Amino acid sequence: DGEVHINELKSGNTEMFWNPTSEVRRQRLKRHIVLFEEQTDFESERLWQHVTSAINKGDQHKATQEKFVLEEEQRNAARERRESGTEWKPLLFQHDAGTNEWRYKYEDLRPWDPLNDIAQFEKDGILQTMERHLSTRMSNHKATCINNQITRHKRSAKDCRRRKTSDQPSNHSQNTESSCSTPESVQELSDDDGKYLGFESLCAQCGKEMNHLKEIHSAVLSLQKAQQDIHR
């Protein structure tokens, strides 16, 4: 949070290397931390509290001592587990045999989605992302609209068959029933298949939300371009 300078010992010149201005601070991601009293014994802030306190006071000797105490406790615990044959089972990490490395179990490597992702936080050691779920709501609403349209189409198809069979002699009922254009398996239709049933467009709400999403996406792209120009 403070200024960083480069001191050239030979010439005695000092050069500004980093200056976290108020503008820089405004661009930083908001930091969320678990309250100290809610942390477990092995969380870093609680585990290293005495080392951190000594560093903040500028007491390097005390910090080294506290660090040694922590490391010695860890070595003793590992020795006791080894002697008793107790297997250590990490809660948040798993061993990757291919790379021979430990990996975080709940890592999220997908790109950040500015239209859907709001914030990322940790709860009980598990990394989680708060999302808007707008796309999910739209997909569900779209599926509901199509299902309703298919239901209406099936109902009209049944009425069509009923009228045909009542108007024609019984020996022609099989032929007239096939004359109605009814899909063989309506339940298996996908969203795009709605076109074949004459559902060229979805309901007004779907179209409105789709246009709203396009406007948001366009605005985000414009902001990203402006930010790139400013950085350049």
C-alpha cells in the first residue's frame, strides 16, 4: 500500500518504482476475509498471528523464534503420525500422481464471466463464485415456452385426428390419421426443432431478455476497449 523506490547505491539516485495512487486503489478487487474469531486453528491468519505481529513491530528476532516454534510443532506432529501409522488426509488438497504435486480440490480455472459472475469468495476453505444465473433463468424460461407451444400443438393434433376419424369411415381411419402432420416423438425435440413446428420466434419476454443481454454485452465490450485504451 506504500510507495516503492529503487535506490542506486553507486550514484545515490532514487527512482520511484511503484506508487499506489487513489486511482490504483479504486481499481483493486475488494478483499473479503473470514472474521478472526471464526477461523480454524490451521488458517493462516490465526496460525501465523504471532509471527505477523512480530514482523509488524519490526522485531525480526521474535518473528524468527515464533516461526521456529510453528515449524517444530509441525515436525513433531508428522513424527507422531509416522510412528503411530496414522495417514494424513488433507481436506482441501489432493495428490496428482502424474505431476507429483498437490492440487487444490476446488480450483476454478474457468474464465471470469462479467455478465454472470458477481464475486468470488471462500467458505470453509472452498472457493465459490456468486453468480447472477441470468442465463440459467433465460434457458429455463425458453424451455418452458417451447414446452407450452409443443403441448398446444399436440392438443391441436389430437383434435385434428378426432375430427378426421369422426368424418371418415372406420376402414379409412388409419390413413386419415397419418394425414395429420404430427411429429413421431415430440418429447425429444430440442430448442431449435421448434422451427419445424412453426414456432419461429419465442415469447415476448424471451426476446426482451435476449435484447437486454445483448445490450449489456455491448456495453461491457465498450468499457473493456476504453480501459485498454487508457492503459495503453
